[in-house]
Amino acid sequence: MKAEQNKRLKREYKDSSRPLGVFLIRNATNNKVFLASGLDLNGTINRHRYQLSHGSHFNQQLQADWNDLGTDKFEFEIVEQLEPQRDSSFDSRKELEFMERMWLERLRPFGEHGYNQPRLSRSQKLRRIAGKSTD
């Protein structure tokens, strides 16, 4: 009986639609932001919160500020959210990529304004790879 209920709950979870979108982690002391996105917006926010709380976030500068200032100095803010579409022509990943690029261009959360790193163009990536292979 319990196993059947667990299977039903798992199936309902898998079939449920979870919003995708873009969010910020804002440092309330200096207003620097980290912009990120996820296909499961709430799950992605929870993962970032968990990683920061446990000292394992990939963004070292954000992690250092989180450690120094404490949890209460950071806010999580959803900037854009979409419900997934059942339409087979809707590509959630491409839509999310577009949304994230748009918000990165709009907010420019780099350097003193944020924790993100500017994305490299294809030619910049190739030059960087070529430079490493000659070392």
C-alpha cells in the first residue's frame, strides 16, 4: 500500500510542471548580484542556497562574501519566470538560454556590479584553448 502511494507521488511529481526562469542572488550590503537560471526554478534556487550554506558554491567570490557577511545579507529574487509549454515546438532550454543572455546584457552583473563572469565569444574561447595548448 505504502509502496503504491510512493509510486503515485513520484509519478505526479514527474508529471507536474515546474516553472523555468532567471533569478538573482543579491548582496544587500553592496548590491552586487549573481544571475543564474534553471529549468526547475525553485529547485535551482534551493540548490544554490544549499551550496552557499555548505560552502560548496562554484562562484568563489560569492561564496567568500556569503561566508563573511552571513545568510541574512543575501536575497534571492526571481526576475523572470515561465511555465513550461506542452507544445512540442517549444524548446525550454533555448528559451531559458535566451532569457539568461537578455538579463546578462541588461544587468551586466560583472566586476564591481556582480559575481558573474562575462561569457566568452567562440573566437575568444578558441584563442584561450590555443594559448593553453602552446604552454
